[in-house]
Amino acid sequence: MLIEPVLTRFAPLRPAPLCPEISVFHARSLVEVWEAAEAALGHELPAPFWAYPWAAGVAIARVLLDNPAAVRGRVVLDIGAGGGVSSLAAARAGAARVVANDIDPLALAIATLAARSQGLELETLEADLTLAPELVDGYGVVLGGDLAYEQHAAPRQLALLRRAARNGAWVLAADAGRTYFDARGMELLAAYRLSVPRDLEGVDERVARVYRVLPDTRTTPGP
């Protein structure tokens, strides 16, 4: 795969923050890995957000690894998986199947490479699920980290998570201070302070909070 030498040089695989049980790709520099990936593949690319373990995804990963019974033997959907840190944690925790979803096919390829490198299995689903919300139905666990970046998209993304919760899934949403995240109808499970790449985030630290999305606004017991 043409992208593998780029990853080896500019975004090596190493243990995820807070989660030494799994490894993910870590870019040294956003611009550096972006330029190298475009040169290797011979065309322009969207920003390589797949080259980092994002704070909210890391937070979900830690919750899953600390609570493997919540996913063991279940089918998991990770919405907006990016480089796959939450998906990898679900697989490591013993999920029966893990489906990593993203609109960027390169992100899904990167997540698959990370999984294979450590003996884990992921399936992939390239789709904008806000345009086909029925595709979230039927999963036992649904994950959504770092989704609420854009004002127009955030309500539809959060609606997917609420739909899954209404349909009986155990749904986790995580946020690291994004403007359009709406935690109404959610139960806070955990919070972690994480160092983040300044060239990606514009700050050195973020607090990532993990919520359970409830089927209604009442707090109900755990998974």
C-alpha cells in the first residue's frame, strides 16, 4: 500500500495515549504528513485527521478497555472512526465484530492497517451516515467521538447517536470541547485531561468527556 512508507516515516505506530493496550498512528506534524501522503498517492487529499489519535476517541477507548463486559461479544459501530483508536479498543475488549465508519476511505485504510499490525480485525463502512441513518440500526454498541465540529452537521450526527440509543444500543459519545456538542439527554461517565498536538488543536491540552447517550432524558443504569 502506497501510504505505508509515509506512515513509517512521518506517523509511526505507537501506543495510544492513556491506552497502552493498543497502538495507533501518530503524526509528528500535520503539514509534513499531509504533503508526504499527497506526494505518495499523486493527488490532493483532505486533511489527514487519520494520522492522529483524537482526544475524544482516546477517551472512549479508555472507557471500553476499562469496561470490556460492555462490548464483549457484541457488534460495535464506530461513527467517524478516523484512525481507529476507539474501534481498536472495542476489538481489543472482545467485541464480536467492529465496524469502523468514516467518509474518508484513506482513514478506513489506515485504521485497517493499525488493526492488522496488532492482530485485531475491523470491518469498514465508507458512508455519511447522516444521509442514511437507518444504517446505525441493529448494532449492540455505537460510538461517536469528536463529531460536533461543524454547526450544520452536529445536530444530524448527534441525532444518529440518539436514534441508536432509542433502538436499544449502548451508545457512547465523547467530546473534547467542540463548540457544537450537545450533551442533553446524556450521562457523564468519565473525563480525562490529555496532551494534544498544538499544530492540530491550537492548544496543548484538552479535557475529553465520555457520555452515555440515554434513550430518553432520564438517567438509567449502566450497560
